[in-house]
Amino acid sequence: MIVNKTKNLVIANNVKVCDSFLSRLRGLMFTRKLKDDSALVLVSENESLVSSAIHTMFVFYTLDVIWLDKDFNVVDKRSNIRPFTLSIIPKKPAKYIIELKANKSNNIELNDKLSIDFSNVISK
């Protein structure tokens, strides 16, 4: 589960985590659209601009993306990222990247504090 602690709002109930190089590289490629209550979390080994850059190659739908630092604070956010975008780099280094269905990040702002419950997630 992902919760916006600043606003006390549930962002996603169903969370898949990608924490290996290959699972992060694949991400949402060749998947169906995300459900309203689903999210994909990409986890990097450390905070960085390079390791938190993403692409939407072979993702056939628009996404909202949120970047978090190691303390789960929102450091960047992009809405409605189009399919087949080659490189999307956050404005600040990030450790966690959350990919959501388009328009699902409307209630999330820079500096909001999120929480991710890793105990009931599905690893990819």
C-alpha cells in the first residue's frame, strides 16, 4: 500500500516492486493498463539522477510518475507521460520511483511525505 502521509490519502492498494536491474529495466513494458488502485515501485540502490531516470518504451499508455528520496519525500512529479518517451530524468536525485495510472497523482505535491508498505507487495 502507498499512502500520502501529508494528506492522509491512500494512493494505491496493489503495489508491485521492481528492485533488480532487469525488473527495473522492464518496468511496465508490454503490460496492460494499470488499474486505479495499482502502482509499480522501482527501487534503486541509492539516491541518484542516473539510476532514477526512466523510459516508457513499449508502454502503450500514459503514466503519472512520482520520484521519492530515501526518506520518502516527493522530490519530483510528472503527469501524463506519453508512451515511447526515451528518457525522463527527475529534477532531484531519487531512490524510489512510483508509476501510476494517468491522473492518479493529482493529490500529490512536491515535498509531500509518502509511505510504502513493503510487507504485502508483489515482487517482479
